[in-house]
Amino acid sequence: MPSRGGTAIAVLTLAASALTGAPAASAGAAPDPVTAIQRQLVKGHGVRIDQRDTFNSGFGWDLLKPVKGVIGFGNGKVVATDLRDYNSAKRGTRNLCIGKRGWQYDPKGLPKGKTWVTYKWPCELAVGSGFIRLDEPATFKAVLATTTSQRPAGTYDGTRTTLYQGTITFGQLHDAHPAKDFGFLSKPEYTDWTVSWRLWIGEDRLVRRAWSKWREPEAETMKGASNGQGWFGFVYDVHLSDWGVKADIQPPPRDRTATIAESKR
């Protein structure tokens, strides 16, 4: 993010361009990353993800199997997801999420003719990596404001990228969205805990890879579960591709859907 000195230079440049009649920036200049993401959040469009997580439960770091699929947008936000989680079955379990309702494809244990089971599910309708939300402008701006370095990086999704990285505190994340219930993030004793983040941003200013690493305190109800270390560790590594891909995520047919009460689980 620009420093105060950089802001002053930008103001002087704008003033000079106004006096000379020259444009301050070319018409084809790429937008800032926050704006670039917001322009993607339109009905019928989405992005593909390939997420690889690592978890530390107190017994070392374990790499989990991937979660892959499509995230659907609409009206400036994430409205649905169609993801296959390879951690819960050999071929992966397909999960649909629309609003506050989830559907899981799993014909086993369902009445004859039923292939989906539905339930109220606290769906994670978001784009990003853990607490690093790209679809929430306030959060994304707060993250970018903590950038400590940037450099040319590799090519992802057919575009050369610039790697931005930094560290943001739980307190800063909470302040970006104080109305939200972030649980332990809002507790004074944890506001200084940090999330390390990295974003690979393409030439069109869209994020092609989002990585974050953080620790969460062991809750009182789980005392001792972390093998004495007092926290659980997380690394989310999310690759994003095909921004703008068609995403019309709809519920399964009703006649193929069972309720939790009807399932034998």
C-alpha cells in the first residue's frame, strides 16, 4: 500500500495532469485488487478453487487432501458453492451450499431413489484463505494495508503474478468488521495474535493464489486436546482460476433429496 509520501506524489501528479490536460492514468490501467475482485461478484459468474490445508493438532503438521470446485457469485457477494471434499471419501464428497442450506451427495443410507441429503448448514460462503477474505472489501483493504513486501513471482492461471505478503493481527481483522462475531478474535487476550498471509496477484489484479497461516487458542471446552501446546495451527493454501467462469449452482431435484431424519446415518 502507498505510504503517505506516495499519496502526496499521487496528489501532485493529479494536479499536474489537470493543469496540462493530460490523463493521470491510461484508460486501460488495471484496477486495484479490491475493485478487481468486486467487479467479479456478479450473478451467474464464479471462480474455481483448489484448496490444500495443513493442520496442527498438537502432534505435528498434517497435510490434508484437497477441496476442489466452484464458488458462485451474485449481487456483490458469494451466494453458493459446489465443492468436492476429498478428505471424507475416496472419490470425494460433493457438497452444495446455497444460503443457509446445504446438500450432500451420498446415496448410501438414503431411501430408495434418493441421492442427496439436505440440512441446515453454517455454510462458509467466502472467497479467500481462512480469515483473509477477498470478497469483503473492508477486510481485503485491511489485509493489503499490512503488506510488508512485494516481488515478481510465478505464473498462475496463465498470468504472471506479483507476490504480496505481510502479517495482520486478530484485532485488526476484527476492527475491519466489528459487527461480525469472530469469537476469540474479539477477546482482548488474543487481539495481538497474528495471521501471516501471502497473495499472488495477476496482471489483471485478480488473486490467483491465497495463502495464510495462523494459530487458534485451545478453547476451555477442549482443554488438553492440543497435546499441551495450547493452540491449534492452520495453513490454508488456495489456488484460484477461471475468474468469471459460468456458475449457476442450483439445489438438487426435490424428488432425489432426503432429509437428515430420513437418512440412516
